[in-house]
Amino acid sequence: MQINNMTYKLLVNTSDETGLIYKISNLLYQRNLNIDENGEFVETEQDRFFMRTVFSGDADIESLEKELHEILPSDSVIKIHDNKPKRIVLMATKENHCLGDLLVRSEGLRLNANIIAVISNYDNLQNFTERFGIPFHYVSHENKSREQHEGEVVELIKSLNPDYIVLAKYMRILSANFVETFKERIINIHHSFLPAFIGANPYKQAFERGVKIIGATSHFVTNDLDEGPIIAQNVIPVSHKESWKEMRNIGWDVEKNVLARALNLVLDDRVFIHNNKTIIF
Amino acid sequence: MQINNMTYKLLVNTSDETGLIYKISNLLYQRNLNIDENGEFVETEQDRFFMRTVFSGDADIESLEKELHEILPSDSVIKIHDNKPKRIVLMATKENHCLGDLLVRSEGLRLNANIIAVISNYDNLQNFTERFGIPFHYVSHENKSREQHEGEVVELIKSLNPDYIVLAKYMRILSANFVETFKERIINIHHSFLPAFIGANPYKQAFERGVKIIGATSHFVTNDLDEGPIIAQNVIPVSHKESWKEMRNIGWDVEKNVLARALNLVLDDRVFIHNNKTIIF
Amino acid sequence: MQINNMTYKLLVNTSDETGLIYKISNLLYQRNLNIDENGEFVETEQDRFFMRTVFSGDADIESLEKELHEILPSDSVIKIHDNKPKRIVLMATKENHCLGDLLVRSEGLRLNANIIAVISNYDNLQNFTERFGIPFHYVSHENKSREQHEGEVVELIKSLNPDYIVLAKYMRILSANFVETFKERIINIHHSFLPAFIGANPYKQAFERGVKIIGATSHFVTNDLDEGPIIAQNVIPVSHKESWKEMRNIGWDVEKNVLARALNLVLDDRVFIHNNKTIIF
Amino acid sequence: MQINNMTYKLLVNTSDETGLIYKISNLLYQRNLNIDENGEFVETEQDRFFMRTVFSGDADIESLEKELHEILPSDSVIKIHDNKPKRIVLMATKENHCLGDLLVRSEGLRLNANIIAVISNYDNLQNFTERFGIPFHYVSHENKSREQHEGEVVELIKSLNPDYIVLAKYMRILSANFVETFKERIINIHHSFLPAFIGANPYKQAFERGVKIIGATSHFVTNDLDEGPIIAQNVIPVSHKESWKEMRNIGWDVEKNVLARALNLVLDDRVFIHNNKTIIF
């Protein structure tokens, strides 16, 4: 998967019909574009067609997109991404494990994104963040209504204009309005193996249930709390020996890895959202 | 962990106080018994002490047990197991994956137990079972009340006098009476990563939720459906590509392994039950 | 991935050039065949193109294959498989865990293949095999040269005409001639996480090295012992507590699962062999 | 495992004989010390006894240790650790993933140790390290013999007087003298699933072999390169899609987690070294 600067990723989500791959690949062929990697999946319950094509060459993206719309079904969602790093905003509260992992990764050039800011409702992580040369925006929620606080955050995010918002352990519930404003652009890490232990303090719930494995789930945020499309999950064994706080510490290692994995998939334009599920190439 | 015929396993579950290990090990020392392996755990919420000691030598088990009761707190639960294979009864319905795994394991001398019978409410697995030289008891539930059918099964199990009853995909819900009759002796395999997807058709639930990992859980059966003390769990990755039936097939491989692992732990007298959890050495 | 009786799998392995997907999909489109699933991968070191296409419809396979050869590069390897169960021969020696797993799976309709025979150089597993209604061929190696014994086995296999030969713990080394005769059709399970612990008694080697994880590897057999293209691998944790025989028992559970997984991938025509590696869709 | 300030960990490594647990627990009982957790293991090949006991109370450690030596076999190795954070020195070269993980963990109070310094033969990570308030010692190897360079590093480490030295991707081979000087106190992370891919560039080796799983190994350093006692290992799946550089990036996530896990085990006094293996409670 060596990728040069003229590499693009085409994502097509459309209703299935015969000849779609032919039509798309024909168009690319006519324009002298080479397909480096191709994945296709048909969801048979609703006959929905998903294709991710990595192609390279000298492309006029605008006219290509236009022509694709002409030859594909009218309900097609077509996206063409170039290889430029995406702009992301991180949100956090007080814990540094997910935030720190992303900052270290970014500095080590292992995150194909520009972290343009960190936003928090506390100032605990300000010094930590700024050390990495990343702007930190402290938007306190104190003495503000939820609506007012969120309004400020929304305005701030809009002004930063990110491609994605990453909730790196941001411990406040987002309103329907917030979610709608940045639809399909908010990625969360939930500290349980969803749908187990929905809601508050999942590690304590896991401890009390006596489970032998705990996990973490990264998902897109929708209005239904902890119910959005799952991108990545992973687990780790625990035993009767761990207190719930020890389970939490163990779980934090899973959280940071799952969030990074999910984020890398999204940043590499590998993820479709369909019916509260993801299709990942 | 080489084990000779004079090896015993002592399990003590008692309220914690200073000197318990000293008292127990002193007694074994006085009787010239050698400790080969020792595990101890104190549950600090209720100050409960658990110890599993593998010892060897020439032991008078009855008098040892009596003396242990004399020196330990009055609420002590004391068990001494020799190394004889335990007697188990398997129950199944129609699927052969868990049953087959245990039968093959047993024939290959990889199960430290005697499978004394298989009981089923269908006759589908009769020929399959009998090939392995294991008696098959077909107790149909047709034209019988639940009470009546269970009564027959209970009588049959009582007559077989097993140490443990293994539900190797027995797809009927057991009554409170049944569970009470064989308390802490019934081991089930549940086809999900509990507590996710409690109830019917967990693979379909998992498919619909779009999870990226599915799992299985082996647990002791209590009155609360799918809520008993968990012995072992494991998971396996899935993706959007699998239909729910394919997920089920993938999950079946996890089920059989988790059940076998849990069963081996129980057969090796490694599992304490405490407050709807297990403590496993 | 619902598959009807008119579903086919097309596998193309060719040198890369622009327009391959277009050419192939065009041909299918002209013949009114629908692409249900498509995976494509370009190996960039040698510019090699691999494509697996699941298509359905009313196909004249012979003429389709001919036409594909006409439009694709001359070095193309093109295979079109229908959905009929493949014919497999299992070979084993004395251990029943891999053999038993495949037999139980097959009887439970969870193996998309017909097991047409089991061959062994011992008769230990004869009764076990025949219970499942599968012919058992005992070809003793006693008082025979290696060449003579293998010659008999080769003749037997040729007469059975299987698509694949599965070494389900067949503990004899195969000659170059044997491997060449059934080239790319022999699947083995090796009892270590290759390339760790090549050679004899890998569990003892693992025990002596004090590893914390053991594993198993399923691979196509080539002339270089334990060096063929890897299809699937998996691992399981161990600790200082296990003797090497206990490690072996633990490992056997991994072996049987890895072998079944690899076999399912091969039976579903998902595996390309390229330069001593596999490409798996 | 709630631990107060008067909690101690006793580690006994001695030749096995009857009554050891009794003798030790008796001594603790006489001194009114409470055993909170106890693990014991007998290595049967050489009849070696290992015990780790967590006890609490008002202890005179010096006299306790003296008395233990009096009652235990003369070849006993006895250690009693209090609960104070250990002093560790990290060594790194240019990559920030392991170093960054430990620094973030330490700042988040998830590492029971004081990182007293980072030492490197390059200055690439100086700014990165110092941001966390940790002293960075740049000891260049340029224009110096290996002996001379190592001599400087040894002197520096001696002056820092750490309990453990953690090679967080320190890419230079250590001499026998260095290893001997800090015997059983140097912890390394090796970028493969040892003993697979010993030596240089294991990710490239893994890529070329076409493995389906890669891993990492944390071990104590001995004179034999990549051959010291293994503390922890873990793996992650890969496929034909990844280039070896992508495998390396994937592997780095495993490396940092395995190193942290191994380090936590060592810092919690859970690890015995015995015959080039570890025994871990």
C-alpha cells in the first residue's frame, strides 16, 4: 500500500444494481487512473452497495465526481478523498491516557492527521497539552447551563473547522443538537465492551458482575447514548484479584489502543456508516 | 504440577483472621503432608478468606477435615478432594459442537472426568453420542408440562448421581427447583459475551448491533437467567461481512472452547463461588 | 453473503496493469452476471494483481474462462469455482483432536467439504473414524522403506482424487516428490507459532524457553519443512505453572481451531499463494 | 488488594522441603503480621520453592529477614520489599512510543515508580523528555569506542542508583560487563514474538515470512542477545496487506503495552528469575 501524493480514495455508497463496478472502473480507466486497491461489499438485507477504491494518477477530482454522479444511481453518496492529513479536534476532561497516546503518536508521526486543538471543560490537561505545542481551549461549564456551555463549544469547534472531533475521554453527555451539528464526525471511546455495561461507571459494573474479560468500544456518536455505530472494540482478561479501580487501570490501556485504531481507520477513509453499523474496508 | 495418586486438593472458604495460613499449614506439617501448590486470596469487601492447597502424602482425610473444622472459624466451608475423575452428566438439545468437543476430548483422555450419560429432550444426538460408548437418555418434553418433564429429568439425574451437570447447549430454561436441587453443580455455556445480549438469539442481537467482537460465557446456573457466577469467557473478532448465521458458526467455535476451559477449571477443583462471582486459582 | 446455487468465485492472479478491474467487470456485465463481493490487492514489490470476485447469474463458465484469458495478460492464472463442496482427504497419526474436530464439524454441517477418507500409518484412529461413516485407510509404514510407504499413500490419494489433503496431525515428514505431486493442495497444522520452534517437539522447546504464549500455525506444505506459506495462526497464554505436557494439551485446542479456520478459508476459495506467502480475501 | 502503607511483599526462593509454608506463616503469625495474599509454586524439576507473600502490620523488617534466614534452608534467597515507589532509569534511542507511554503513564499516576532519568545516545528525545520534567542525559557514542561509551553510561547509571533500568527501545547492544553490573535489573522490550525473529529488523523478517500475527516480548537482559528470561509477551494480527513498515507501526502499539505490563509486574515484586525463566505471581 505505498501511496504517493497523487493517490485518492473513492467511496461509493449506493443502491445495488448489476454493473456498478464495471461502470466505476470503466470511468477510472478512461481517465487513465490506476486502481491500487479495491474493496466492495453488498449489504443484502437492503441491497446496498459499498465500494472503496484507492486509485492513483493525474485526476480532475471535480469533474470525476460529477461524472460518477451521472452514471451511478441517483441515491449514490460519493466521496473522493485526497491524501492530505485530516484536521482533528480532541476533547478531554481530566484523564490523560487517551489524549497522551494521541499526542505522542502525532509527535512520532504515527497519526495521519493534524491535531489542531484540544478542548476541555477543565484546565487539568492544559499544561500537558501545550507541552506538545497544541493549542488548549479551556471552556469551563461552571455557572453555565448545559445549553450555554455547549453553545460555546460548538462555536469554538465551528471556528476551528475540523474534519473530525475525537472524544478522548470527554466525560460530558452531548446534546442532540451538538451531535446533529457535527453529524457522523464525532468519534467516542466508551469504557466498556458495548453493549455490555451501558451507562455510568462500567468498570464498577464489570467488577460487580464478576466478568473475566473487560473491553472498550470506539464508536460514532449519535443521539442515543452509547448506541452509535461501532468502529472498533477490544478486550483484555481480568480476574477476581482486581479491584474495580485496578480493572479501570487495565481497561485504560485497552481504551487508548481501541480509540487510536478506530481513528486510524476513519482517517484512512476506510469506514462507511450504514444503519447504525459500520462497514470497514 | 506432577500429581501422584496421593495428591489432594484442600479448599477453604472462611472469614478472614490473622494466622489462617499458619494454622492450616501447621496442621498439614504435623501430619507430614507436603504442600505442592498453594494459592490464597482475601476478598476485602467482606473480609473473606479463600485458599486452595494441593498437598500430597499419606492422609487420613476424614480426621484431617474434622481437625480443620476445629481450628478454623465456625463459618468455614472446607472441602478436600482426591484426584479421582469426577462424574459428569452432559445435557444437550440438537447442536453437536459442544457435546462433540467434550466427547472427543474424553476419548482422547483430555478430560479429567467420566461422562456417565448424555440427556436430551430430542433424539437427534442419540446415534452421535452412543458411537462414543456413552449412554444416551432421551427424555422428550412433548405432551408434558414443564414441571412433569423436569421432574423426569431430575429423577434421572439423581439416579445417575453426578458431581456436575454440564449444559452443552441444552436449550430449555431450568426451573428454580431444578437449579436448587443441583445447586452450584450446573455449568452452562451461554452464546454471548455476558452481560451483553442476555436472552434469546444473542448472535442476531450482536449482528443487529453491529459489534466487532462476539463471545461466549460459561457460568454456574442460578435462578436468574444468564446471571450466574461467570467461570470463563472468550471472544473472537467479526466484521460487517458476516451474516448473523455466520456469526453463530464463528461463535460456536468459541462456545466449545470456553465451555471446555471452564469445565477443566471446575474439574480441577480450582473454582470457588462467592456472592455471584467466582474466585479461580 | 447469502449464496445461491448459481454463485461462483473467480480468482485472478496476474501482472498488474491499468484497467484490469474494468476489463473483468465489463466482461461479467456483458454476460449479465452480478458481482456480489469483490476484493482486489496489488502486491507492489513485484506488481502482481490479485482479485477474488464472487458473482452470480447464469454463467457459461468454460467460455467465460476462455474470454478472460483473451483479455488479461498472458501470465494470468484464472480459476472459477462453483459452490460445490470440495473433496478432502484427512491424514492423521494417533492424536484425535484435529481429526475429531473436523469429523464433528462435518457431521454438524459446518464444513463446506466432503471428507472422502482418512489415511493413517497407524490403526489407532480407525474405529474412531469409522463411527462417523468415513472410510479409514490404514497404510502401515512398518517394514517398508520411506519411499515404498509414500508410494502406497500417493497411489491411494490419487485414486481418491481429492481437491485438498489435510494433515490433521500426520506426524511423518513428506518427501519432495509427495509435495510436488499434490502441489499447493496439502494443508498442515504445525504445533508452534512459526517460525518459532521449528522442528521436533515445539511444546518442549517452548517450555524450556519459558515463553508466555504458545501457538499454532496452519500452512501449505512445501519442500522446506515448516516453511510453507502460512494461512492462519493463533496463540494462547501460558505461564510458569504448566509443564510441557500441559502446554501441549493447551496447544492442542489452538491447533484444532487454527486448522479449521485455515481449511475454511481454503474451501471458500479465499486464499492465493504467492512467493511463499498467502494473500487472503 | 487494597494496600496500606504498612504493607510488605516477602519473596522467598529456596530448595523445597516439607513445612516451608508452615514455618514462614508461623513466623509472621508470631509477629502479629497478617497475610493478605499468598502465592506459592514448586518447580518440580529441581525441587525449587517460590513464595510471594503480601503481609501487613507493624514489622521490624531487619529482624524478620534475619529470623527467616535462620529457619529456612541455607540456600534461600529472601527479599522483603516495602511499598515505596521504585527508582527507574529509562534508556531510549530515537523512537518515542515506549518512552512516551511510560512518561504519560507516570504523569497520570499509573506507574508505581519514580522515573529519575532518561539516558540516550542521541539527543532526539531530549525536548520530548524534559517537557515531562524528567532529566535527560545525552551520552553520545560518536567518536568513542563501545567500551568508552558504555563506561560513561555505567558511571552515570551508578550515580543515579536506580532499582531497575528499562530499555525503552534502546537500540544498542549491551556488553557482558554492562549486563553483569546491573544483573537482573535490566528490562528490555524486543520487537518480536521471541524466539521468532531473533536479531535485526524483526518486522522485515516477519513480513518476508508472511506471518499472520506479530508480537513483542519484554525480558530481562542477559549476555545472550534476545535470550533472557521472558516477563511478558503479546501479539496482534496482521495480513498480506501491510508493508513491513506498516507492520512495524502496528507492532509498536504492542511493544509499548507489553513493556508497561512487564514493568508493572516487576515493580509490584511479582517476578522471580529462575534458570532463564520467570515465575510470576
